[in-house]
Amino acid sequence: MSEKPINVLFLCTHNSARSILAEAILNHIGKGRFRAFSAGSSPRENQQPNPLGLQVLQGAGIATEGLRSKSWDEFALSDAPHMDLVITVCDNAAGEQCPYWPGQPATAHWGYADPSAVEGSDAQRLEAFRQ
């Protein structure tokens, strides 16, 4: 009998880089023990995941199909998956008033520098995502 996977929601402001990377990586290394999701407190209209982040994931053999930027409001709905753990990965999202999460999941903050904020050459920006 297999155990139910642990649902983890990663949050950042725009849901285009850090939280997307965390979702994809945990789904990849979790091997079914975890189901990772991501969202943002205020994703921009028509926001898409950062192309450099997707490039790094694909280069590491991590699936990117289905990754999209979305609002955290999707996960506060009654028909949303139950979250066991909600992790903020940027200081802005950590300081914001989060919605009520059904089931009162555990929460944590893992502050991580925004790789999309790095300026420089394409190679320097790509290296920021690899870190």
C-alpha cells in the first residue's frame, strides 16, 4: 500500500521564477512522495514562467510541461488540493497577508534570492538560475 503524497505549495510574488523552480524540482526529486504546486501573491496578467528558468530545468532533465504562473487564490478555493505544507520563497510573499489555507497546513519561509533580478550578460543571468 503506498502512502498519500505530501502536497507542498511554494509561494512567491509573481510565480515566474523561484516558486516555479521549486515546484518542478520537488516534483522531480520527490518521486511521488511529494506533489508540489506553486503560485504567486500577485502574478502579472499573462505572466509566464521565466524562459531562463525553464531552460535550466530542461537542461537538468526536469519536466516543464504544465508549469504556468498562477495566483495563490486558486489554492484557497474549496475544490483545490489540500496542502500539507506552504512555503514562501521570497521575502515579499512571506510578509504579505496570505489567504486562509483549508486544513491549516504547516508553513515555512525559505528566503531565496530572485534569479530573474540578476543583471548582466545572458551567461550571467543563466548562471543565476543554475544556482
